[in-house]
Amino acid sequence: MAKKILILPGDGIGPEIVAEARKVLDLVNEQFNLGLEMQEALVGGAAIDATGIPLPAETLEAAQAADAILLGAVGGPQWDTNPDFQIRPEKGLLGIRANLGLFGNLRPAILYPQLAHASTLKPEVVSGLDILIVRELTGGIYFGQPRGYRTKEGGVREGFNTYVYDENEIRRIGRVAFEAARARNKKLCSVDKANVLEVTVLWREVMNELSAEYPDVELSHMYVDNAAMQLVRAPKQFDVIVTGNMFGDILSDAAAMLTGSIGMLPSASLDANNKGMYEPCHGSAPDIAGQGIANPLATILSAAMMLRYSLGEGAAADKIEAAVSQVLDQGLRTGDIMSEGMQRVGTAEMGDAVVAAL
Amino acid sequence: MAKKILILPGDGIGPEIVAEARKVLDLVNEQFNLGLEMQEALVGGAAIDATGIPLPAETLEAAQAADAILLGAVGGPQWDTNPDFQIRPEKGLLGIRANLGLFGNLRPAILYPQLAHASTLKPEVVSGLDILIVRELTGGIYFGQPRGYRTKEGGVREGFNTYVYDENEIRRIGRVAFEAARARNKKLCSVDKANVLEVTVLWREVMNELSAEYPDVELSHMYVDNAAMQLVRAPKQFDVIVTGNMFGDILSDAAAMLTGSIGMLPSASLDANNKGMYEPCHGSAPDIAGQGIANPLATILSAAMMLRYSLGEGAAADKIEAAVSQVLDQGLRTGDIMSEGMQRVGTAEMGDAVVAAL
Ligand SMILES: CC(C)[C@H](C(=O)O)[C@@H](O)C(=O)O
Ligand SMILES: CC(C)[C@H](C(=O)O)[C@@H](O)C(=O)O
């Protein structure tokens, strides 16, 4: 039974890093006889340039038909100034998330022992760091209506967005987070701003209700400002963090950067049936695009995550992760994770090294 | 001409730290013949306990009549579960900000050389750190309407808030930030989420418009997720950051924690005429309240900021700041900034030491 993988290179370094993940996927496809059928499509700025819109119908259909999706990254300054807010690369990404109902975003922040020095934090603060951020991805202020731009009386411009969640949206992401915590160290911290925002009072309420179903998981609550602080102060206090779309965007990037090697971190965006889109935590890095120096490991690890979560191929995923660990042990480093005494390599060399290790 | 200072001890460690700042203010009042008249009032949980509401009319009137306000901190777990959202300590604080039009929140994140080791970040990343976060404080999602809780069709609970800014609100905080940058290193970074939120598209637009009036200040823009990351990766790239209420809440706490000594950081909340409320960046720390171990220095430095910004008494402010630096040089440390070889002191001893240094 063939499994359809949709590959979306996207913009900036996207095509370069995805090409390396593709090499890895092609090889394990053979080695494990996975029956993966790979197809590529356009999204983001690349789609705008080719078709005028960031999410062509063809791409959306292919995404809907696929068993899993691997994305590089979207966005770049050349599309940022488009006055039509709908014609931005990000809308392609947000459109896939929304249309496919990929509400469960898993963003691990793990410090690789080989890269411990890469963190800007002191070793004792981050060594052994292993946090999972569970971010709601299809609701909240990212998608809330009404939204827009208007001119008030007197010609004064005003912009507005709506931060809204209903209990069902909160409950389903809550379950993802409680389940994840159950499979890890059984500690879940729900992050909100319940001292100011009504929408997050409901968030906290529903998390408390759910907690009755997960007596083995210790639930705590933290205000988002304090969470941002605690991530810097003592990140190892966290096991799983669950939060809404906007706070999750901010905190997951901060958490990822604690490791100092955001070029290493994969992410998954899952629907209710574990169908998902997988992508590196980092962005499209337009400043280094086309130079062959981007780190492909986060994308390769995203492919591994895809095999594990959406395709049930844990053995192949394990093998890829072991291969990545091995190239790090060999001392190979792209520029972003380079340190003294190591061997600097480019994007393709790094991909080839993983392939060789496989 | 007497100047009226309203002192709001608030909750948790508030009364303890404010008492030390009061000692300092009383002394410089005499030394510099400042003619300060000090009055105290209730706010937050303390006001709820005494009067049933977090911002009694009497307190608001006193705040309106005052030339400047010094606040300890508000909030604590005993008031967090009140089902009536209006009867929360935070509403007292938000009520003063809104009623007095204190839209300009200045939050410096400065690393004291004497406390360089206190940071969880590596010395080379934070040494010499001196960032100013300018946060809009009376608009955005904190105050946007409509907001609340409703039950949708089918009995589904929903919570909602509105993130809204008009161009005038953005322009006036923008001016505060551009002026601040002009008086510092002339670099202003405006933080938004203009790739997703329409309200921040307007934010970016207005900042760009303003920039024409400040050709000597270099304006840049950054998405909030990236800003959270860059604060961890390379905080010294920033001079002044300007952002909205919610993002400012999160980023200013993260920035403060980079110094490792949030117990040292003051803040100012100013209206259009530089009347203001001054408070430490840290919260009410209910866990250590009443033990006499809280660090009063952020409150003492807030009093200094008050003298400088709202009362035009720069010389008295300088003297307080020098006294604080001197007690640090003497090796005195409260628990939060304690390190080997230093002398651990309590709240009152620290306050007394500053008084002695004056
Ligand atoms: C590109 C952008 C729309 C996106 C987001 O804000 O969700 C990105 O920052 C992310 O975190 O995946
Ligand atoms: C106490 C709370 C309402 C407040 C805020 O969110 O503004 C605090 O976190 C702050 O930053 O001053």
C-alpha cells in the first residue's frame, strides 16, 4: 500500500534543506521498503511567483490527498511589502494548517549533548534540556474573526484582530498535551494570561477540567510573561508546555533558541488522526539562501518525525535519528553550529554524511 | 511648592519593599529639600480585602491628584480564583494605568557589573547589557472591546478578546520610543507580528511613517517570535525596543531575566506629561512575602526613576543610584542576587544600607 508524501520546498533555504531530507527519505524508503511515493508542490513565495497566490488549489488538493507533508520554510522580504495581505507566503502555510485541521503543533526543544556549547546559556542551566511545547495551531488570534483594518470617524486608521477559543478547541489540544506529558515525565504546564484575558480564563478552566481525566499528570498554570522569564531562568523545570497559537509561537522560538542550535529542531503539526505536516522550527533564512550553507538536519529530523508519527515507521525514524547523532559525533558542523576543532561542512555535504551513515 | 507622592504598597512583598523605598525617599526629601508629601493608599488584593474592590474611588482620586505614584506589586493566589473577573488585584493596576492614561511603559534591562554572574547566560553574551523596552500600556488586547465569555449555540463556552490599536495610540508610543532611542544609541527595533496580525500591520506602517521625523534614529522591524529568540541569542544587538502591550509584557520579562537579577530592575509608566507610576519589574512574589528577604533595590531604583522623570530631581535620583551601586560594591546581597563570598542581608538591612550610603 503506497503512502503519499507531499514535499513542499517553499522559499529561502527551503529548497536546499528539503533536497537533503529527500535524499535521506529516498534511501530509507528503499532500505525499509516503506512504499513512499514522493510528490512536490509549490507553496508560499514560490507559489506566489509562479501562480500569483501562496496556496494554489493544486497544492491544497495534493496536501489533502497526502498521508503526510514535509515542508521546508516559507517567507522572504521580497513578498513582505505586498499591500494585499492575502498574497503573502505565510498565508500558504496558515492555509494548509487551517484547511487540513492541523491543530496540534509539537515543538521539542532538545539540547544535543554534542552541541552543548552552542547555547548562549550556561551549561548547568541547559545541559540535558528536553522540553516539548504543544502549541494550538488552527485557532486563537491567528484565525479569529473579525479582523482587519478600518478607518474610524475622523479618518483615523485602526487595525484589529480577535483572540477567540471555544472549549472544544481548547479541549482537543489539551488532550494532545496531557497524552504527551503522560508519555514523558508527567508534568504539564499550561501557559495563559488568565489575569488579564478572558479567553485564557476559559483556557485555564478547560485545562483544569481535563486534568481530572489525567490524574497521573501533574498540571500547573503559568502566566505567559512569567513563562518567558522561567524559560530563561530555569528551563529544565519544564517537561511539557501547552499554550495557544500566539503564545506558542513566541515561547517555542525562545525555547528552541535556548539550545543554541535551532538548525537542529524539527516540528510536527498534526490533525485528529495524526496526519501531519512536518517542518524545521527555523525559518526560511533569506540571508543565507542559495549559498549551500544552511543546516539540513532539522529538516532531516522532521522527516524522521514524520515517519514515526504519521506513518507508523518508528524503526526507520530511529535509524535516521541515529545517523544524525553519528554525523555530529564525527564532528561535522554547518556554520550555525560550528565550534572550534570541528569540521565545517555545507548543506549537501551534511546531507550526504547522513546518507552515508545510513 | 509641595509635590504629592502617592505610595501604593499593594500585595505580597509589596509592603516590605515599599517601606525601604520610603526610608530612602524620606531621607533625600530632607537632604535635597524636595518638598515631597507622601501619602499611602490601598490597591490590588489589599484593597479587595479592605473594601471589596481592587481600586477604591479614594485610591483613584489620590492617584489623580498625585504628582507621581510609587507602587510595590499586586496579586497573589488567594485572589486568583475569584469568579468575578473584575475583583482581581490586577484590575487595580490596570485601572490606574487606564484612568491616568499611563500609556508609556519604560522597562530598562541593565546588567549591573557587580551582578554579572547572576545571569543564566554566558558572560560574553550579556556583559554590558543595556536595553530599554518601551511598551504601550493602555491599549491593545489588554483593553480592547468586545471581550468576555459567552455560551454559543449548543451550549459551547467561548472566550474572546480584541487586539486593537488606532494610529494615534501607535504614534504616541512610537514618539516616546524614538525620543528614547535618540537619547541613547539611536537604534529602535519595533516588534510586531505583521505577517499574521492586521493590527500590527498598522503598527508597522505608523512606525515607518514616524521614522521620517527621526532620520537620526535607525528603525528596524522584527517579528515577535524572532525577537524572543534574538533576546536569548544576542541581546546586545538591541538598544530600544518598542512594542504593544501584550508583546511588551512578555518580552520585557524575558529581557529582565537575561540580567539574572530582576530584583534590581525598576520601571516607569508615563502619561503624555511625564506624570507617572513607578514600580519594580518583578511581581508580588507571594511565596516569600512576609519573610523580610525580598530585594528592595528595584523599588528604591523606581523611586529614583520617579524623581528623575516625573519630578525633575535628577540630582537626587543620581545620588540614590550611586548609593545602590555602593551597597553592591560593599558586597551586600539579598537572596535573589546572592553569590559566593558576598554578604547575605534581608530587606530592611538592604534598605538601611542604602540609607547609610546616602
Ligand atoms: C511564518 C509564520 C506565519 C509562522 C507562525 O507564526 O506560526 C512561524 O513563525 C511558525 O512559528 O511556524
Ligand atoms: C500584573 C499584570 C496585570 C501586569 C501586566 O500584565 O501588565 C504585569 O505582568 C506587568 O507586566 O506589569
